[in-house]
Amino acid sequence: MPSKDRVSLVKTPLPGPQSKRLIQKESELMARGAYGSPDDRMFMAVKASGSIVEDVDGNRFIDFGSGWGTNNVGNCHPEVVEAVSAMLRQLGVTCWTSAGNTAQRLDLAEKLLTVCPERTDRVLFLTTGTEAVEAALRVMRRASNRPFVISFYGQYHGLSYGCMAAGPLEASVREDVAPLVNGFVYAPYPYSYRTPLRSRTGGGAGKATLEYIEDIILTYEVPPSKIAGILVEPVVGEAGIWVPPDDFLPGLRDLCDKHDWYLCIDEVQSGFGRCGKMWAFEHWNVEPDLIVIGKGLSGGSMPIAAVAGRHDIFDKAEAFVAGTYAGHPAGCAAGLKTIEIIQRDRLLEHATTLGDYGLKRLQAMKSAARVYG
Ligand SMILES: Cc1ncc(COP(=O)(O)O)c(C=O)c1O
């Protein structure tokens, strides 16, 4: 049981009186289902700074959720806020038609490509991670002229129809959207703790999934010549942070090379320093063909997302992807500043140090834990 002084770190029982009032208001004003249920709310946030979020009752919380994985440089980083404000004073949404682009997109594209693998030399901007996944799927299919994409059980890519089909997070999330968009085949993600597969060659969970793709998907579901590529989260986020075995991503890269598929890595949640490197895939020395980028790109300040890849893929696809707010100048300014802060303040090293420390503590807890029953 937690001790009393730990509980009293928050001023009032949760939700506090002001939060309670607003939660009631929420249930009267907002559509049910949006952002979960008001019945589950513990507080209403009104401000945040660094790692601390404060609610309307003055309770302060440590933000372990990091704005759902967006504010990798801390909540409301003053330099990011200033860069965004300055750009909003200078320029709002402007046309993206053939008549005029914005110079700010080029500045961010140039900077972003410097932190991507060397051969990644093109980028397109969108507004949300969902849109960026949709765009990447479209690019893969158009460039290959093939209809199917392999994805993995437990992945999440967004809540649009295409992304729900692409990301089989949980059956309950998708139960009301049948029939799903076609063109996906799935394999189990190699989640070592609860893998449903055994490798026929005596390998671990990673090998078992790679064998499943060859033995089941390519044999019974779709021939390799109809597959555009693989869409994968290098570390699964929403299903509960699953780190794959070391042979998994390199094995996917080999499969893609063997069958002439694109490897599209969704770094919306795992990227921008969250896993101690700019991109989680760097932990396995794998080079993707397409990288989907979102969340942390603007340091949690503005909605902006991107897809990065090689020019030969984008040139082949010539996919018409855009959106009114895609690549908003203030989002570009936020992205530029966020990359600058990550590099200047050595945040990748910092994330690694804290990650190693946290993991050591968790492993010690695991060893000390007693199993009852
Ligand atoms: C891996 C991954 N891809 C895509 C998305 C969708 O991003 P957004 O919510 O910005 O549309 C998410 C969101 O959580 C995600 O975790």
C-alpha cells in the first residue's frame, strides 16, 4: 500500500472540485468517445512546463505521458514557444498550390534530412501522424504498383479508416468500422513476453515472425509480387512499449531486399529521441526506405508530420498528398528549433542515461518481486 504522505503529494482527492465541474461540463458539451470517456477523467489540465502538468485545482503531476509522446524537449519549451510565436506573427497558413510554396518548409526539410540516413533525400509534410502514415502507404503502393502491405498485430497507426486497417491494435478499437479497408496482411509482432508463435528452426520470437511471413503469408495469402512493402513500428507504442528481438528489423530489411519491397518504418512515437537515438531503427543499424515522422517533430507545440525517403521512390510514386495545414510555417519553425535543442543540449545522450537508469531500477524491482498464488 502507498504511504499517506505519498498520496498527499496532490492537494485534493482526484478529481478536485474544479476538475469535477469541468468534467461534468465536458459530458454535456463534447461528443462521447472523443479522447476516451469523461467517466475515467482524473483532472483537467490548464498549464504545463518542462515535465510538470498542472490542473485547474492547482494539482501538479509529473508528465510521464510526455503529451502522448510529443514533447520530447519538455512541455512548452520556451525557445520552441518563441519560435512558433515569432513565425505566427510573420506568416500563417499560405497556399500550397502550384502558385506558391513557403520557404519555411524548405528550411525544415533541409534540417530534417540532416538527421535522416544519408540516402534519405526527400521529405513531404503533413499535419498529423495519421495523415503521414496514409501518405506513406499511398507512396508505397503507387511506387511499386502493388496493392498489399504487411503489418503486425499490436501496431497502431491512427484512427482513419486506412490507418485502422493498417494498425491492428485491438479488435475492440476496430469493431464498429467493418468492413475494413482492404490490402493489408498481418503477422504477429515479435513480442517475446506473449508470442503466440514458435520458430521452426529453434530461433526466438523475431525468427518466428519472419518465418511466419514466408511460411504462411507468402505461401497461403499473397504472393511476394503483390506486396508493396512492410509497415512496422520499430518499438511498438500504444500496445504497451514492445521492444523487438534484435534479429527482427534486420530480418525485415533482408525480406524487403529479397522481394523488392519497401520497408516503411513508423517513427511517429518511437522517433525524435524517445528511444535514445534520433530514430529507434538506428538501434539495429537498419535503413528504411520510408520514415513516417510526427508527434515529437514540433516539440509538442504544433501539429506537423512528415514522410522522408529517397527521391527515386517519391519520383516513381508522384503521389498527390497534401492538406490545408500541412507543413504550416509555425510547425516548420517549431521543428527547426526542436532539432536544434535536441542537438545542442545533447538530449539523445540524456535520454540514454535516464533510460539505462530507469531500466536498471525496473529490472531490480522485477528480480525482487514475489509472485503470490
Ligand atoms: C506509431 C504511431 N503512428 C501513428 C500515429 C498517429 O498519429 P496522430 O495521432 O498524430 O495522427 C500514432 C499516434 O499515437 C502512433 O503512435
